[in-house]
Amino acid sequence: MIKIGVSACFLYPDPGRTVFGLKTLTYLESDMARYLSRRGILPILIPNLAEENLKEFLEAMDGFVFQGGSDIAPQSYGEEPIRQGGASKGRWPGDPERDAYELKILDYAVRQDKPVLGICRGCQLINVYFGGTLYQDIASQKEGALVHRDAMRYDHVHHRIEWKPGGLLGKVYKEDKATEVNSVHHQGIKDLGKDLLVEAISPQDQLVEAVSYKKPDEKLVLGVQWHPEFSHTLKDQVIRPEPLYDYFLKKVKGSA
């Protein structure tokens, strides 16, 4: 059985929540669970353990997937939260606890040459790990940007992408006729991290849509800004989700 370690999303204590209101919840989004689960493939949610226990847990994993969710804290890439007018609080403080937890896992995966797939926040996390920065809010920080997130339309928002010539994903998707992806993010890559290559862009506003480590034969670190697990919403309007995961699993199995 192939074991895929999946980074967790967190819900922190909230007295207004009826169930487990004073506890932190660790969870895996349901579409993601279905996307990752196949015969012979066991996705395992990684708990936020103490360092000595976490290492033993990670050693049992064959590859790692970083799912979407909360914003990355600006402090995790050397910035302060952008301000809204004269407000004293940052507008998007992010989730520094989850950042620290995931960066430890990603560091282990990269150092041990375990294949990594980052989705949405996971793509941004990869960029931050390699020293890059993010747009904290695309709409207010990038002139001429498309609408990349709409809370009401959610995974119905979509736009065109272009593969970078000679890139890894262009080869993975060479048989696909679709050229669009869903878009459920208000943050995105600003400065590209060291040793990363751009795999795809949104041609209308030049926003980075996918990245990879510069030597995929040495180690697979791949991040996409869209949500392949949500592709069923738009069906054939967007690129197929299977080729991405198929390629990742081939690398996990050592057959690509």
C-alpha cells in the first residue's frame, strides 16, 4: 500500500461552535480525500505532533500532498500584513501555526527526496519555502488582475492558462484539449522562489499558476494554483484532474 501524507487544515478553538468548541480540529476536505484515494493508495492525514513523534510519522510516508485552505501568514515570507485604510489590524493575518507545521513537513520531504504535490495554498507554501513571496491580496496588489476568487461562485470561477514551453506540466497535459482551470484563491506568487521554474501562467494577467523544482529528475516538487479535486464542478470546461495525480504517483512509485 502506497502511503501519501496529507497536510492538515486546522479549525482553532471557537466558543461559538457547538461541537468541540474549545478544541482544535484537524481535517481533510472531502473532495481532496476522494481525489487522492485509489486502489492501493492510502492518503493519511498528518497530525500536528511534537518534533520527535512527527519525524517517525513522516518516515512512513512515500509522498506528500499539501492541500488548500487558510492564507499563509505574511511574516512567514518576511512581510507584515497589508493594512486596510487606517485600521490597526492586518487585513489577512494568515495562519502562522499551520505555516510552521507545514514548513517542517515540506523541509523533511525536500531533504529526503520524497515527491511533493502542492495544491493552491500548497503551491504558495512551496514558493515561500524556497524563499519567494506572495501577493497578500491579488485584487488590491496586482494591477489588471483577473478575478481569481469569488466567495459566492467559489469553484465555478475559471480562466485560461498557458503552459511554459518545454515545461514538465506541458508534457503531462500534451493530450488535453482544455486550456482552463478553476480559480479559488485571492493570494498568489509574487517573487518566485529560488530553484523554482514557472510551469504555467494566467496569460491575461501573467499570474503564476504552477511551479516545479528546477531538476524534476532529482526531486519532484510540483505546485499548482488551481484545485484539481474540484474539477468535477466544471467537468470538461477545465483540464482533467487525473494526469496531474497520475504523474505524481508515478514519481512516488519510481516509475517516471
